[in-house]
Amino acid sequence: MEFNLKKILKALLFSTSEWLSIKDIQAVISRYHEENREDARAEEEGGEGEEPQERQELISEIMSQVPTLLTATQIREAMDEISGELESSGEVYKILQGPNGFKLAVSPDYAEWVRLLRNDPRPQKLTQAALETLAIIAYRQPVTRAEIEAIRGVNADSAIARLSDRDLIQITGRADLPGRPLQYGTTAAFLEFIGATSIEELPASDVLSPNQISEWIRRASNPHEIKNEDVGLPSADQGSGQAQLHMQENSGGEGEGGE
């Protein structure tokens, strides 16, 4: 049988409902070679004649087609090719990539039919407030509730509770601040939710970059005092100087008139 990596990966994906990791796939290849080497030794030791020799040659030929080691890059590239083929052909299933590996899943276009078969409730969509809170946590993590509220300008308790219930965020520790407030970060379920394998795959965001958010929080915590020059008026020092000069002029004019 000719070695076809993509077909083998499809078979492995169909065989399990769990995440299939790169290490799992590499272990399958290793076991394949180990078992065939054992079979070859058994054939060599157990019989004489042409038949055992022919079988040994056949096993050796098959083994020569299977690489002794598949790299992570080779596996990812093959999975990407399979995923592209499934998408272009409009299949009812697709490959999910997450932090724990790969998994087959029903395409969103047909997920509703599966839900009806299972009699599951309709999935609850995240509100705009929850999505905004989730984005802040994803880019800023670890982040405290006070920091989230400073950015959004509203109470974040409800959004944090909803995201926690969905297992999209979790408590990661406590901040080294007065009161030791809880800090929040995203979970592996969040990466599955957005279809990423690591948090580094999030798109770059100038708006939510750490430095800009820190400055945003600092300004929110310490509101800028509006000064006269901010609205086009003379500064306080200039104003007091001009007032004194005006008083002196008035005073001098009165004195001259009195004399």
C-alpha cells in the first residue's frame, strides 16, 4: 500500500472525537516502524524458503515509503492542505486547529441540523459588552476588573461572569496592587472559540497595544485638569499679571486726576 500522509491523517481524525496532537501522529509513525521491524525479525527467524523472504522484502518496501520521522511542519502543512480541500469542495465537515492539536467538526452551515438531532438548546451568542470585555482581556491579560472598567467606562461584573460561565476566561492570579485584586486571562477554550493555536496568533491591534492601554488607564484614573490655555484663554500666571497691570494703570490714572 502506497504511503499517503493526507489520507492517513484523515483516517486518524475520523477515528477519534478527541484532539489529535502532533505528538500523537508522530507516535503512530514510530509504532508503525517498531511493529514492522518486529514482524521482519520474526519472519527472518521463524522460517526458511522463498515465501518468508518475499514477505520480508514486501515489508521492507512498504517501510521504505514511510518516513521514520514526521516533523511538526510537515504535519501542519498536510493538515492545511486537507483543510483547504475540504473548504473548496464544500464538505459538511472541516478541520479545527487548537492549542491541543486538530479535530474534525461539522461545518457551521450544517451545525443547526446536528443541534436539532441532539435536541440541544440554541447556543447563546455573546453580547457586545461581553465581546468588548473579552477583547480587552485577550490583548491586555493578565488584567484586573478595575482596568477593564477604566477602559470601557462601565461596570464589567456581568460580562466577566458570562465569559467565566462560557469558560472563555479564568482567574490567573492576583495583581501586586492595594487589595490584591483578581487578574483575568483567556483559556484554551477561548483559543478554540477563535480558531487559534496560541495567543500570539491574535491580530495586531494598535488600539489595544499594552502601552496605549496603560496610558489610557492612567488618563482615566487621573483626569486631565482643563487649564485656561487649553481653551484659548490666557494662562493663570498671565491672567494675574495682566490684572495687576490693569489695577496699576487704573490706580495711576486716579492719582493723576486727584493731583
